[in-house]
Amino acid sequence: VSTPTKADIPLQLEAGQLVEHMRFGKGKVLSIEGVGQDKKAEIDFETGGMKKLLLRFAKLKILS
């Protein structure tokens, strides 16, 4: 039995949460759409503006 790595554990993101991205900085989650591997978040970043990110690649850190 393999232990899931951090990348395998899905983020429990919800609209209204504050997140941080390495490139785009801090942002607020506006909406979540899709399921499983195709889950996307629409995020309004302070420096990067509005982005739709595929969560499995986004490497977001939840701030609140």
C-alpha cells in the first residue's frame, strides 16, 4: 500500500477562501467547477488578475 503524496491529496478549496500561488501571489477563490482531475478554480489574484486554474497543477497554498 502506497502512502499518498501531497500532490495526490486534493485541496479542499471553497469559494471565498484566500490562497497563495508562487507566480500570481495572493488571491480569493471566486468559484470552483468540475470534478476529480478536471476540477478548476476561478481566482482573482492581487497581482495576476483573474485566472482559471486546473487544481491538480495549480500548487495553491490555502491561507484561510
